[in-house]
Amino acid sequence: MLDLSGWSGTRDESLYPLAAAEGFHAVVTNDGRQMQRPREVAAIAASGLHRIEYPHKHGGLAGMGLVIATVAAGLPGALAVLEAADGQRLVTLQSIDPTSAARLRVIDPVADPPKFWIASTD
């Protein structure tokens, strides 16, 4: 949450109407349980604000990197969709897959040399 004067410690069910009254259009959160709490869901619905959730399943530095990558990759597209929306939307950014198989392509040039690869001579 932005560090806005007087907002620190504001409960979610109070945050949404406050944000709407201050002219915000969307709230970005990592609170996945928010949509399971009836009072918070009611506050979100009543506020008319868009809600953008980003997943946060991993801790530490790796988790922080995944959150940054997820938000950086997904937020521009989400904002474009929200700009064209004719009403309130609930958006969940899809997490970047952290597995090595999904994020890396590793080639052993000895076993599988790329085209035009010149093998080193030892």
C-alpha cells in the first residue's frame, strides 16, 4: 500500500471506501484471502474500485523477484483492460513460473552444438 498519511493500519473493509473517496480507480493487493471474507468482499463491491491481485507464494529474495516480475509483466495489460472496462473488474495477475525448466533454456554446446558453433580445441 502507498504510505499515505493516516492510512497505515487501515482495515481492508475501510480501505476500499477511503480509496474510492480519494479518487483512486484501483487497488493492487497480494491478499488472496480477501475475496473469502464477506465484509471485505462487500466493501470492494460497494467501492466500485477495480481490484488487482498478484500472487505471492514464495518467500525470501526469490519470492520478491517473482512478485516484481509478475507485476511488471502483467500490470500494463491489466491497466489497458481496465481502461476500456465499462464497470468494476476483479483481476488476478498470473504468476511467473519460477521453475528452471520454464524460465531457463540451457544448451551444452558439446552435446548439442548450435549451428555455426566452432568447438574449442584443448
